[in-house]
Amino acid sequence: MKIKQVQEYCQEAVKISERNGTHASLTFLIGKKFGVNFRLLRKTRRKLQMLYPIDNNKPEEHPLNQGGRALKMSYALTVQEHYSVPIEQVKHLESLLANFAEAIRKTFSQEEIRNYLESSSGIDTDPREITDMEGLAKFSANDLLLEAEEIVEIEHIKKLLLQNESGQ
């Protein structure tokens, strides 16, 4: 995705806002377009975290710190061969999301963005999709974990979109 496409999404969001209101336009822009790229970034970062998990309490016990030079060289070559694409993808997505967040902040006010994020039950969920409270009571453990992950995701998105609040 290029910045030109982001600008097109913002223009489409303005049109949606005029027809269906700000919440609908931000559901399209943040929930659907921004959210897809945000989730892709998180997924790619998780893949990279598996590469070198460090226990901050005992870094000296990590196998790489116990191995010799041959192990470290082999590890570096493996990283280069298998993880260079995800590393580049993370860099690209971080840059894209920073530009996307800036475009969203230029298109909508901080108050509109904050209200949307605080009132959303989920990033790509329309509140009209939840029809009864009984349906909410039937959450499985997996549903609860997904809901918790969604809450964390929204908090991270708030940091990206509302980070310049004091300066604007």
C-alpha cells in the first residue's frame, strides 16, 4: 500500500461521513483499512519475537549466550536467510502506519477519533451487529481471549492516533 492509497481512503471516509456520519466513516477508515495493516504488523512482529526470546531476568542463560562463535555465526546466517523479509516488512508497515495515522489525524479531529475509539466495541465491528445481551453472555474462553486482545489492540491504536493530541 502506498500513501496515495491512504489519501484515497481518507477521501472516501469523508464521503462516508457526509452520508452516514463520523462513526461509520471511522469504522471504514480505522476499523477496516488501518486495522488490517495494524494487525499485519502485529502478526509479523510476533513472528520475529520467536526469533530471539529473551528472559530479562536471566539473559546469560539464553542458549546463544552459552554457545560459541560457530553457533552465533550460524544463528546470524539463519536470521539473514529466513527473517530478512519479515524484518523489512515490519519496517515498511511501521512507516506506512505512521503516515496513515498522520493522514487520519489531518482528516478527522482528535475528539472524533477519541470518541470513535472509546465507543467502539471492536475495531472492525459495527455496534449494530450486536443484537442482544444474551449473545454476549455466551462467550467461550477463546472469545474472552480474543476480546482481551482486541482491547489491547485498541489501546495501541489510540497511542498511534492520539499521540500528538497535546500538540494539536
